[in-house]
Amino acid sequence: MNTTEVKAFGAKSSDADLEQLTINRREVKADDVEIDILYCGVCHSDIHTVRNDWGGSKYPVVPGHEIVGRVLSVGKNVSKFKEGQLVGVGCMVDSCQECDSCKDGLEQYCENGMVGTYNGADKHLGGHTYGGYSEKVIVDQKFVLNVPENLDAKAVAPLLCAGITTWSPLRNWNIKKGDKVGVIGLGGLGHMGIKFAHAIGAKVVMITTSPGKSEDAKKLGAYEVLISKDQEQMADHKASFDFLLNTVPVKHDLNPYIGLLKRDAAMVMVGAIEPLEFHGGGLIAGRKSLAGSLIGGIKETQEMLDFCGEHNIVSDIEMINMQNINEAYERVTSNDVKYRFVIDMQSLKN
Ligand code: NAP
Ligand code: ZN
């Protein structure tokens, strides 16, 4: 197959800085959309993958799964997208399309394994997939999203992962007007969780380890802020939440949070992919659930983007150049980002 060389940024090992690389992109096939990448968000998962926190990373890792760009060209079977259109690509670029999960529009749970936008098995070129820290990408039309033109394209990028990852559990657990929802961790995911839960009409409490983020949490839509290290405050909220969305990226004690749930309520984990400890008694007394959720399907991602278009919702971002990515990673891991870094991909192209 013909390939095209493009500039990218990636890491050659788990302890290396990211640096400029050249990668190959496949030729545009009948069902493909060729996208000129304008912006790419920086997700904490990018850092976990580069650092091999979850094991199994393949190098070089070229991260990036919050992609916004314009269509450069399309294959002959593509009618939904046309040259110049503003589009997005999230965490997946392929799935089997045949299993029950794919048929239900939940490609992220593909029983034959979805293909991640980076570090997935590349069906076309062999090896592994390379993500959005690059000049362009070629993606099957089924995994390309339409981006509402009324939104600020830069601030749309994080919706493709942080947005859908918080939107999907709120919808799946049927969060509705008046529910008391706690969002744990005010980072990239957390700030979108507050915005969405607030837009749905829930009473949102920001549960944070950082008292300094209180004002921001309220501006984002929280009606109250709960400092998780303050035992008195935690006791005041005991057994009062209808739902908790836990975005903490590292191992932590779950028991205090389980204590916040009402009878029959659930805490959904989206971060901390590692062995966690909690006391079963905390769940048993109150028939509580501990659950997990992975991004969202393509159909619901489009619904989320359309909802954002209608309600004028985007992320709060800080723009960086591609060359500043290593410093941005340091800042994310030291909890110093408000609330998502987005790379201006023009800086790679210059
Ligand atoms: P982030 O921007 O770094 O935010 C994480 C937040 O968690 C921090 O801002 C901080 O908020 C809180 N936190 C950090 N360390 C903590 C600790 N030791 N104890 C308690 N709270 C702590 O990360 P993100 O991009 O939102 O991603 C969050 C996690 O979700 C990552 O692990 C990422 O890999 C994962 N993720 C999962 C999915 C999925 O599909 N399930 C998708 C995307 C990302 P406060 O200062 O407010 O406490
Ligand atoms: Zn992500």
C-alpha cells in the first residue's frame, strides 16, 4: 500500500521525553476520511500510555485521541463527509461491527476488541496505530464525528474523550433534574462532568482534594464544593448522593466515597485503572454499586456533540504548542491544568 510520511510527536520509551518523529499514514481507501488535524487535546490517558502505567504500551507511542480537524479528502463510499468539513475523532478508529456491542452502538466494548486511536492494532499497515499528535490522520468514516460549526473548534477537542467519558455514564445511569451528583476530581474529565450534570439539571457537588479550585467549580456549575480531605464535611454529606462519578487517575481509598452514596446509588469509576481496595460492607449496607465506564459509543458521541452545539458547551482550555508537550505532561501530573491542554497543531506543521 502507498503511504505518506507525516510529522508527529511521540515517545520512544516509557522514560523518554516526547520528540518529533516521522510516521506513515495509509492511503485513502473507499470508506476513509483524510483529516488535516487542527487541534488535539491532552488527556491523562496519553501520559499513562507514554509512561506505560497500564502495561503493554507499544513504542513509539504517538498519543492523542481528542482530535479536531478539517476533511482533506474522502474515499468513494463516503457521502456523509465532504472536503472542508469540521470533524472530530475520539478514542477509537475501528471495531468489528458484528458483535452485540457493536450492533448496540457501543463499539468501545467491542467483543473482538476495538482499535484505539493510538496504541491499537493497525489493521491496515500492521504494527500499532498513531494518534492525533500529528499533522493528519486517515480514519474509517464510521469513526468520524461531525463537529457543530457554531462551537470554538479548539475547545471542542477535549469533548472527544473527556466529554464523552463523562456524558456516557450520566446518560446510562439516567441522571435527571434534581439528582444530587458528585463529581470526584476537578481535572479534564471532572470539569466536563460538572458542566454536563449541571446542564441536565442535577445538583452538582464538586468533590476535590484542592480547596483552591472551589471558585472555579462553582463557575463551572457546582452548587457546592466538598473537600474530600475534610472529615467533618464528608460526614455532613454521608449517604446523600444519588450518583458519584470518580475521575481520580491514581490508586486511592474508595471507602470514604462509598459512604457518601444513598441506598441503591452507584459510584462509577472512569479513572484509576489498577487494583483498588474497598470494604464490601460499605456496599452491602445500602445495596450500593461500584461500576465502571469506558468512553462512549459513536452514536452517543455524536449526540453529545450535538447537545454541546445546542447548549453552547465546550471545554475550558489552555493552548500549547506541540514543542511544549513535555512541560504540559509535568503540569498535568502535578495537578496544574485548568482544565485541559489543547495542542495547536499548526506549531508542528511550521
Ligand atoms: P486530570 O486532568 O489529571 O484530572 C484528575 C483529577 O483527579 C485531578 O485534577 C485531581 O482533582 C484529582 N486527583 C489527582 N490525584 C489525586 C489523588 N491522589 N487523590 C484524589 N484525587 C486526585 O486527568 P483526566 O484527564 O481528567 O483523567 C482522569 C482519569 O480518567 C485518568 O486516569 C484517565 O486515564 C482516565 N480516563 C478514563 C477514560 C475512560 O473511558 N474510562 C477516558 C479518559 C480518561 P482535584 O484537584 O479536584 O482533587
Ligand atoms: Zn482520553
